[in-house]
Amino acid sequence: MDHMVNTVRPYNWGSTTAIAELTGVEPDGTPQAELWMGAHPTAPSLVRRHGASRPLNQVIEEGPQAELGDPVLRRFGPRLPFLLKLLAAETPLSLQVHPDLAGAAAGHKRENSQGVPLDAPHRNYPDDNHKPEMIVALGSFEGLCGFRAARDCAELLDALNVDRIRQHGATLRSEPEESALREVFSAFLTEGTSLVDDVARAVAREARNVGPHQAAFCGYDSIAQAHPGDPGLLPALMLNHFRLAPGEGLFLGAGIPHAYIRGLGVEVMAASDNVLRCGLTSKHVDTQELLRVITFQAAPVRVLHPTATDTNNGEAMFGTPVDDFRLSVVRPDPHRGAVTLDSLAPQILLCAAGTVTVTGPEGEIALPVGSSVYAPAGEPVTVAGKGAVYRATVDVSFP
């Protein structure tokens, strides 16, 4: 078991205070968007091995079987299949979607054959992996996820009272839902700045008016203010607006358009950089590839709550349909005793509240809020104290 030294990613949408306050560091006034915990080669965590700090990805590369265990090594190869993050959004992130596994592999192979450099700004598929992800709120967390029902979307567009989008409301009401969503979404991706400005003014107006969509309009107004003139505002109007309470989660699968607006949360994802952006960004937008990947199916936001595990040891798990990662929250309590966590897979433990101590075969590590430890496969650890610890590992019950 190793204490982890983790890297903060200073993206411009990040909060200047949230991660610093959680980790007990004095804010320096710069945006701190994400704290990465894992072995991603872009910003691997450091662990202490043989008297020296080493990048976790190198440690795994040199001893994949010992670090990952046989089930994970056979299933995912010699890499940690997940990345754990603290995410702190002060302004809205890009509107984006991720490919499925087959699409990622095909896209990566295609761009390799075309000679597109892996670090090229117009590259869509820097790797061959999918990128399912989950966010769990540590405070109030706001965002957009998945398509609204077509009629609900039409009602929202009508409420804006902008002449140039009335025809889209009619399309959403009259055509089959999937084709209507595709047609209107595609049209919005090609609209000019003048319509975006008209819609932004209407959104600001409706954000001040009490009505069934006021909360959503407030979110869209935040987007319009953070990204003035960005055409991504228009397709964003078609997505469900959500707010998570502390401890609630949301799973995002392949093809689902989404954007985080603001909040602090724990995020876990498959180890991939494959992102296709719809807007709200200065980065590359590939409209045609995006339309191939996105899933044009309306669905409500499905908020997840953790379910107690069979061991009844204070651990509760968030269910997901993928095996790249498994996220749970462990709430040790001095009256219940220490919580023992065994795993045939590697695991990362992040303290999100309280004061806890983690003990492994070679000793114990005090884990203050915002700090984390890594344990290789097959190494049991116990968590004692009182607080909340998020545990990321791999579900090895796959076939």
C-alpha cells in the first residue's frame, strides 16, 4: 500500500477554491479543475517504492501481474483500467460524448492509418478504449445529460419565443422522436452566431421567470455567459438538466451527450482520452464524427444511490453496467470497528470526509481529507476512524 502524490490539472473551467479547501491547501488564485489519482500516462500519481517516488504507470509496467492481479491483467492488459478524480467545476465544461469500445478501436486504427499524430489537436481517438464514467457529488452538482423527450424539448424551445427556432419545435412534435432529435440537433450544430445571441438573450430572460423550466434556463444562462456566441448553447437546450445532492451519482455511457455546469464531485472513468465535443469549447469539434457516435434516444436522468454490500461492513456500492471500474463509499465508524477491504484487483482509496487511518500489511497511513492511497491486487487493507472514503477498484466477476 502506498500513499499517493497526485497532480492537479489547471483547466480554465476549474474552481479556484474547491479542491484547495477540500485538501487543506491555501488557494493560490489559479483554477484547479481536476485532481488525478491513477496511472494515466498524462499525469500519473507518484508512489513510494524502494525508497524513491515513482510514477504509478511505471511501477505497473514493471510488475503488471503483481500490481494488477491475474483477472485484471487478462481482461485489460498491463494497465490500470480506471482513473479516479476529484472534479471541481466553476464554469461549464464542454458539451461532449464518448465512443463505445468498438467505435474507439476503429477510430483509433483509422487515424493511425491516416498518420494523424497522437497529440494532434484535431485527433478524435488518441487511444482505442471507451470512456464510460461516473460522477458522485460531494456538494450540489449541476449538469446536463442525455436528450429530453422530444415534446418536452419542443415546449422548452417554444418558451424562448425566438422566431428562428419555432420550426424546430414543430419538427420535434411531428416526426418520430429519434429522427426528430437527430434533425434538430444537426441543424443546431450549424447555426450562426446571430441566432446564438438571440437565444442567449431569451434564456437570460426566462431564467428570471418562474416556470417549469426555470432551473434549466438558469443552467443554460450560465453556459451562455461562460461561452458567449458559442453554437454549443443550442444543442445544449435539448439535454436534460440535473442537480445531484451530496452522495448522489450519475453514470454516463457511450453515446450520451453531457456537460457539467458547476460543482465538486468524485469522478471515476475508464482510462481513456477519447472525447468528441459538440461545443462550449475552443477545442476541435468534428461534427460528422460526432453525429456517428451520439445516441439519439430520449431518456430521463437516472440518479444513482449507493447500495450496501452483502458484507454489511459500512461499504455501499454504486451499480454500473461496465467492469472497467467499481466505485463504492466506505463509512467507517468507531462503534462498528475497522472495515476490511479485500480485492483481487488494485484499488485506490480517497478520503472525502472525516479522519481515517488505512492499514496494510506493511503498516498504517493516516488519510486526511483529499488524500489517497493505492493498494495492489491481493493486498487487503482496513479502514478505521470516522468519515467517508471513496473506493475505486475493478469488478472481477466478469466472465
